[in-house]
Amino acid sequence: MTEFKPFLLATYGTLKKGFGNHIIIEHCKLLGKCETAPNYTMYSVNWFPGVVNGGTTKIKLEVYKIEDAETARRLDILEGYPDLYDKQLVDTEFGEALIYIYNRNIDNLLEIKSGNWE
């Protein structure tokens, strides 16, 4: 079994404070808010957002430190990794952070030009 290593999580949707899935990471340390470089596009996928590579949108993020394997496991389950979302690293002012990238067809989805899921 692989040893767990703490990591930073860059979240942009229902895991943010004030949303229903925040309960999964509410015990984790919030390092702060920031935004990505303008390299992405955000879409509304029903009641949650999906971010894809490419585009000119800066995605508004909350960055958390994930320090336990159980939280990491619950995040992967919530995000449907690796089928619904894939994982990659994104540069933030707090360091490199894992971000979940939407992994499905984006045709007919509404673009969220602000990059801010509200």
C-alpha cells in the first residue's frame, strides 16, 4: 500500500465553504482564496460545476491542505474519479495544488464566464 502524502486541494465548486459538500473538507485548513491563470473554462453541469483545460477564464479557488487518506478517498468518490473528473496540478499562490478537471463531453453545457461558482 502506498504511503499517504498530504497535499493541497484547489476547489472551485460544491466543496467550497457555504456549499453542501464542504462537510467533507470542513476539518481541513483553508489556506486562502485565489484564482488560476486564465487557462480554463468552467461549465455548469446541472447542480455542480466542471472545469476543463483550455480557454481564457480565471477560476476562483479555495485552497485547502488535505492531511489524511480518508479525506482524500472521500474526495475521489465525490468527484467520480477517474471517470467523471480527472486530477491534475495547478499553480496557486500557496503552492501546487490538486484540481479536479471535468472529464466528460461539454457540448450543450452552459459556460460560466466569471469562473466563480455561486
